[in-house]
Amino acid sequence: MATQHRAIRTRRTILTAAAKVFEQRGYQAATINEILTTAGVTKGALYFHFPSKEHLAEGVIHEQDHQPTTPDHPCKTQQIIDTILLHAYRLQTDPLVRAGVRLTLDPHNHQLNRQAPFQRWTQLGTTLLTQAHNQGELLPHIKPTQTAETLVGAFAGIQAMSQTLTNYQDLPQRTTTLLQHILPNTATPTTLTTLDLTHTRTTTLHTTLTTTQETSLT
């Protein structure tokens, strides 16, 4: 068991170091030697977990799949909001998430499967929007898949703009503004009156998820 925990910690250390280098340098310019130096591990340890730089980058991209998921909420429109707000928070605070997004959006990364994150986010959005539609939370004209694709694309745009202009410092405000423009054309008036888009909710969600994750590891 101790060996397994050590291997998990080593893998996490390598991914965190790779994320830092990829975020600063981009995929093309990053080198294995830089990642080794940043991680403080041996080349053998790195190649045990990741046989190549491509596998390292894929690992960083897919790390978002292992983030704690947003808690279920009776109102599925609120759960969609929570998912978006939490991802925006992680972009501000988690270098693994930031690096994963940079790798995904970089058109020069031909070796990487950059479609997968967009497909996963669209699938999640479609599922939640379908549930919201079935519960009568959405306007009649809403088509879940089309709305999910619009949300994913719009958020990708505002986070890229926020990163360029303020290094994500204004991302919470931009995210809230995006939702305030989209939701009135998506949710019913009754549903709109119940929704919480405040920054306080985002902090509470993150604290709850972090506490739950730490408890499960003890």
C-alpha cells in the first residue's frame, strides 16, 4: 500500500511539474529535461509513468476528468451554473487545469487529441440540460446539445480573453456576465428567480468538494 501511495504521489508531482512547464512554454517548446528539473524526479521515474512528452501532455489534459465533480442539485440549471463557475475557479487556482486548457486550445499541438475535452464538456452539458428540460426548467425552444455546444464554445472564448488580458483575474466576472446573457434565453422565468451566480457560492462549492476529497483519502 505504501508503494502504491508513493507511486500516486510521484505521478502527481510529475503532472504538476509538466503542467507548470507546458503553461509557461507551450507544448512545442517544453522539454523533458525542464520537466525533470521542475519535478525533481529521475528520468526512470518519469518514463515509468509517462513514456513520452505526448503522453505527459495527454495526462495533463485528462487530469480535468479526475477533478471532483459538482454535487448533484435538484435544479439542474443550477448544477450547470455550478459546473461552469467551479471550472472558472479552478482555472484561477489550479495550474493543471490551466495547462490542460492551454494545450487544448493551442492549434499547433497536432500530436494531441484536442477534441476530447470539448466533447467531454459538451456531453456533460447535454446530459444536464436534458435533465433540466425534462424537469420543465428550460424554455420550449431549447435543444440541449446545441445549447451545450454554445456554452462550451462561449466559455472557451471568454476564458482565453481573460487569460490574455488579466491572467484570469477577471474570469469570475466575465463568467457571471456570460451566464447573465445566456440564461434568460435558456431558462424559464420561474427557474431564473431561483438561480445563484454569486462568487460566494463558488467558494463554498470548492471548500465542500475539497473537504469531501480529503476525508475520502484519510
